[in-house]
Amino acid sequence: MSFTASQCRAARAMLDWSPEKLGEAAGVDLADLASFESGQSGSDPQLSDRLRAALEKAGISFIDNNQTSAAGGPGLRLLKSPGEFDTDQSETVQYKEHLAPDAPTGAGG
């Protein structure tokens, strides 16, 4: 999956991260980051991989370029963290047969 300079800039904006914050999170030099985001960087796969990994760890999901559908080009989305989902535990139904173990002790799984 490719990772573009515009996806990098958009992901930073979506997270409200400065270049310094991304550089620190990815362990990359600010000059290298600026070069990558301007599209002037040589195709250093390690730089691209480190930037992408840091952004994914922060909750960004990247979308591939889909030229075979009307969906369009590459993009990204911000995933919700587990604490952001609206769940009401009082509405959770638990059946007593699911509360008891269904295998002997030590059976593994």
C-alpha cells in the first residue's frame, strides 16, 4: 500500500499534530519530514514506513487508491478510540450459559 505526501499532511491535520509532534512520534528529522511532505523526498521506504506507523498508532487508517471504482483516490480516516464509542453496559445482555466455562480446566483454547 502506498503512502503519499498529501496523506501525511492530511493525517497530521486530522490529528492536529505539528510537524514536530509527528517527527518526535516517528523518530524522524524535521528536515526529512518536510522533504517527504513536499514530495521532494527520494523514495526512502524506511522514512515512509516510520511516518505511516506513527500515524496509524495515533488512530489514522489509510485508504488505497481505488481506480476501478467511483470511490476515488487514496485517502484516510480517523478511527475512534474504544473510549469514544457510545456503549451502555446496562443494556448488555448476558445469558447464564455463556457465563459458565464450557471446557474442562486446563483444556486451553
